Amino acid sequence: PQAVMALIANVDSSQGVLIALGETRDRRAVPPLMSYLQDKSKPPFLRGLAARGLGTLGDVRAVEPLVAALDEDDYNVQANAIQALGVLGDKRAIEPLQGALERWHKAPRERQTFAIFTFIAEALKKLGVTVPNP
């Protein structure tokens, strides 16, 4: 318990702390990781690590901030949020993930990445929704 509190107190210190918080499996790590994810002044790569940690923690309180991250322009944030939603398995993510898939199909060619499609399809599959190939 003291180690988790030390990590929470140092959440801004390094990417290793963000990763470790997600690996703790301690619910106390959820609020600081959600705050970090939502703080757009933080580097996107690190915000992506916060999203990944939220998925690893498995706490459905993270669904709403992760859904909000689906609208991010940064690949790391968006990809990790998609994957975390799939891991969480909360049905509230189905409609937002389907919306993200629709946006992916309509995006200009240079913004489309097959990896994002794959992440969305895998997340929806975990939620019981079949996605046709692009």
C-alpha cells in the first residue's frame, strides 16, 4: 500500500511510474491515471501510457475518460484508449467505438492507419460485436 501511494505521489516523474501504476492492480491508481490521461498539457505518449494502465487496472470508472480519448488526434492516446476499452469489456464502449470506426472509414487517406482499424475491430470483438474487413 505504501508503494502505491509513493507512485501516485510521483505520477509526473517518469513513464516508468505510469507503467508501474497500471501494473499495481490497485484501484487507488485509477483517479491519478484518469487525471493524467485527461490533462492535455501532458505529452501524448505518456497520456497513452496512462490509458493503457487504466485498461490493465480493469476498473470501469475509466470508461468515460477512455471514450473521450477516442476523439484525440494523437495515435498513442487513441490507440491505447481503444485497446483499454476492449480490455475493460464494458458495453458502454460499443457505440463510441463504432463511432470511431465510422470516423476511421471517413478519414482522409493520410490519416488512416490500419493499426487503428485493427485495434477498434479487436475491441469490438471483445465486446461481442463483429466488424467486417475494411
